[in-house]
Amino acid sequence: MRNPLATALGCFRILLAVAFAILGLPLALGVLLFSFGSNHRRARLGGRGVRLWSWFARRALGIHVTVQGTPPPPGSFVVSNHVSHFDMLVLTSLYPTSLVGKKEILGWPLLGQLAWLIGTVFVDRSDRDKTSEVADQMRGYLDSGATVTLFPEGTCGDGQHVLPFKRSLFAVPADLNIPTWPVAVRYPDPAVAWSDNTPFVLHLFRRLCRWEQKAVVVFGEPVAKGMERKPLSFEAHAQVSALFNNALD
């Protein structure tokens, strides 16, 4: 039977998360207003605004982050493993970035609207013909000096190892001849890992019932530019895996 205090804490934090989402709407609308007519400007402004919002939100929700290494500079192409939906909040609190996420996020109440307003790049995994449109949007963001963060596993892993990377969007840094920055996110508590077998809200509630949720983020050195798409994806996977395996040492 769950501790009543833990249940109360979880309920309070769920309400707090909703409140932060509502409070984020004016910020996101401001980004849209000041970047009217320029998606690239929206990506840059959105990344800066979300960093501030995420920093306060994750601390209010009890997520403590230990950072190793140096975050990437503006205009970087970043790849990270994916364990939980906490990953997005954790990473955006550490450096300004636009995220590449699945199209289904658009259907999430409040969060979907927030993600669209700040210029998130959405991928329709059921329609591969639109991959080129996604790649073009990412190129535009990077050319304008915005950082883009991709979760190339395409889904949440089990928190114990890094899944194989999907390679198609690695054509973007290969074509632009820019370095790729590997990042690893790991949680000491393996129960943080989320799968489609558990409803998202239920999993989130269980995690927020804990007084503190710890995360470790390790920033690596950039993969040298000049590689083709396929070998670049393999090298990025190897480096993210190495960072992930050493994250708790």
C-alpha cells in the first residue's frame, strides 16, 4: 500500500506540473509574437525561453541533475539516448535547444501546444516520405544558430543500455559538415524508464511520488565532422553508449 504522504506529494506535483504548463503559455505566445514570420527566430528564442522555464519546473518537481562535461555551443546538432519523458525537461534546463519529437506530442493537452509554439520539430513516424521536410526544418534551425537535439533511438529505452540509432536524420549534420555532440542521460533508479506498456500519466505520477528523482547528464566531445550519414550514426551511437555506461561511475 502506497504511503499516504507519498500519494499526497505525487498529487501536489501533478497539479504543479499542470500549473507550470499553464504559466508557460504566455512565454510561448511571447516567443511566437516576437518571432512572427520567422520559424528560425522562433527556434532561437524558444530555446532560450524553455531553458529558463525548464530549470524552474524540474526543480519544483524534485528532479536533481548532476552534470558532467560541458554543454554544446549554440548552433549544435546534439544526439542523446532516451529513457523517460523527464529527459526533455532535464536537457532543455541545461542549454537552449529545439527538440525533435514524435508528432503524437501535438495531441497532448497544454504540452503539445507549448511544444508547437516554441518551434519543436515534429516527426511523423508513420510517414517516411516527410523525413526530407523534417530534415529541411532542422537544417534551417542549425543555419540560423539554433541548437537541435535529437533522440535517435526513436523510443524510450529500458534505462540499462542504449538502443540502436535510426540513421535517416544524421544526413543533416553530414550534409552541413558540422560536428555531432553526443549526450547521455541516465537515472540511478532504473524504474524511471518508461515504456508504452504503462500509461504516461500513471508512470509520471509514480515518479513524482518520490521526494527526489536523480538524473546524471554526461556531455561528450563532438564527433569530428566530415563523416557520411551511416558511419556518423554508428560513431555517435558508440560515443553515447560509452558516456551512458560511465555515467554512474
